[in-house]
Amino acid sequence: MTFDLVLTGGEVLGTGRADLAVRDGLVAAVGPQLRRDAATVVNVSGLLVTPGLVDLHTHVGPGYWGIDPGPVAWRSGVTTWVDAGSAGAYTLDGLRRVAAGAEVRVPALLNIAAVGLAGRTGESRDLDVCDTALAIDTVQAHRDLIRGIKVRIDRETVGGNGVEPLRRGLAAAQTCGVPVMVHIGAAPPPLAEVLDLLRPGDIVTHCASGIATPLGPAVHAARDRGVLFDVGHGSGGFAFDVLERQLAAGLAPDTVSTDLHARSVHGPVFDLPTTMAKLLAAGLPLSEVLAAATVRPARALGLGGGTLAVGAPADLAVFRVEEGAFPVVDAHRQVRHAPLRLVNEATYVAGRRLAPRLDPPPAPWIPLTDAQRAALARRERDLRALLAAPLVGADGLADQFPRPTPRSS
């Protein structure tokens, strides 16, 4: 056969109406009326075909914040899950085991704090664990996994250490030739002091935070010298009113990510397509939002995905585009309405379609509202009822082992 998979008749991002073919896990051809000589041919007419989404900020490693990416991946189109600092040098082996067992791609940002995110916060209060030399050695020994350094800078995380953990992270990153992603939150240290240290290609996540409120001269100066701004929604890192003020000031985010973790997956984040809808609600065009969730995050970390060019990994997402007025909510319960949303129909990693998986129950330490708990219980009842019912009736079955025809006597 010529191809392993052909998706036919879809609206292929960057090409228009076309077919897309896969061979040996790579995009083999994109164009009209490709040969249907393939093991699998799928008609995706009326649907949007994009690169698999690249989520630049997630937490899938072991620890307080981590989730299993598989159940969300198959229904959201996210094929690359950048683990943003769940693991430090002491705990990287646990993240490596997660990445090795995942169906999706899991590149990592190494936490400058060697303990990583085993707990909720405070990992950089002890400077002894913010060991620059150890971080350098760890990156050099795990180049296949680690694509940058993560540093969380807010008063809870660093205590009285100010920006010193960031200085150490930047030193390690400079030696290794990788970017730093810095989490911003409640001061001290002041935001301007954090931003002034960053280099071109470094990344500010939670860039529309209602807590840090990144506005003003230091933000513009960082943008002008090539610092990247990432949404990093999370359970407390995204506010509509801040994003709207930034857009009015010409400060659109470079990338859109979820900061999906155990405290945000049940809301307010839910998944990356929902987060993308929030940018649409703020007035950004779909083409801009798609770039912010595909090619730009891939480029920021030098990853192989994010494109449908021939020879690229065949990480694919197929979406139904629905128009309407869809309510979406930020981390502070402000509501806006998105003019459209992307509903995932299929997700492929290296040309292989991901199968449905169910979410595990939330960990006992995760705070949930009564409404969230009731919704989870209702979902479980609905799934149980759906799966307990026979799949089809008699008219949907075949006689797989026909009885022999009785002989006439």
C-alpha cells in the first residue's frame, strides 16, 4: 500500500480543502485527490484538520499537581504535553517513567528546585535545592527529554529568596542553551524585577494573570527584546479583564497553554480547546489562536510538531467547528462568550488514532466545590448507564457461528 492513513476531504490548516496522507508515522502528502491506496481511509469532509495541539504548560508528572494526560488527549486533540517543572533533578526519573508510558509526547522543563513539585508550593524557599550545577548536569544527561528550565517566582514559592532561584535557573539555561519558563504570581518579588532578567526566547507563563497583572513599561520592554508571553491559564493564572487590557495595548500572547493539572482539569480550565475559545471570546481570530497552540509553542522549545508539512510527525487533530455564543469562564469566574468552538472528533499521534480512555477520580487532596463533585458523580452514573446497556439489539448482530441446517428425514 502507498500510505498507512489518508484523511480525505477535510479543511487542512494552511492548505484549504485537501487530503492528508500518512506513512511510517510522518505526513507523507497533502493535496487534492490523493490516492486512496491506504490501510485506513477516513472521510473528514466538513471538518478542520490541524496539527496535533502543543500544550506548552501542563503537569503530568508525579506529585501534587500531576494528571494522566491520556483521557484528556483523546478528546481534546493535544498530542504534545510539555510538563512544566513537575520534576527537578531529584525526581526526574518518575517523570521519565510517565513519559515512557504515555501515548502522547511529553517533553519536559526541569524545575530549578531539585525537589520539583512534590508538594503544592514552597519548592524554592531552600536555596540548597536550587542547585545550578546539578541542574546543568541533569539537563546534559537527559537532552532527549528536557527542553528548558522552569522557575516559579511568587512569594509563596520563593519566600525571602526573591529572584535568586530565577538567577540560578537562567545560569543553568545559559550553559545548556535552553530557554527558561518563569511562572509569575503574587509579589514580592516585584514583577519588573523578574521580567528585567529574562532573555530573548525565555517564556513568561500566566501572562494574563489577574494576580500578577502584567501591564506597563517592563512588560513592553520584555516583549520588545524577544521574551515570549504564554497564557498558562491554570486555576489562578488567567483573567479576561487583564487580557483585554493587554490586547488593547498591543500585547497579544505568543502561545496559549492550559497549565492543566489536578486542580484545574475539572475547572476552570477543562482542556486546551476550551482555553482557546477564551482567546476567541477576547477577540483574537481563529488563525492566530491556532498558531498559538501549534507552530509557535513547538518553535519556542524546538519541538518537531506543530505543522502539517510533509515529513513532519503525523500528530493530527480533527475538529468540528461550531458557531454560536458559547459562555466561557476565567480563573476568577468572569464570563465572556466565544463566537465559535473546536470540538475534537479524532486525535492521532504518529498516525495512530488515540482510543477513548476514562478519567481517574480526583486525588483526595484536590479541593472541589459541591457542584464539581455532583457533576463528577452524575458523569459516572451516565457513563455506567451508557456502558451497561447492550450495545445493539438483535438486528445489529450477525450469526457468527450459524447452526447446521437440519437434515431432512
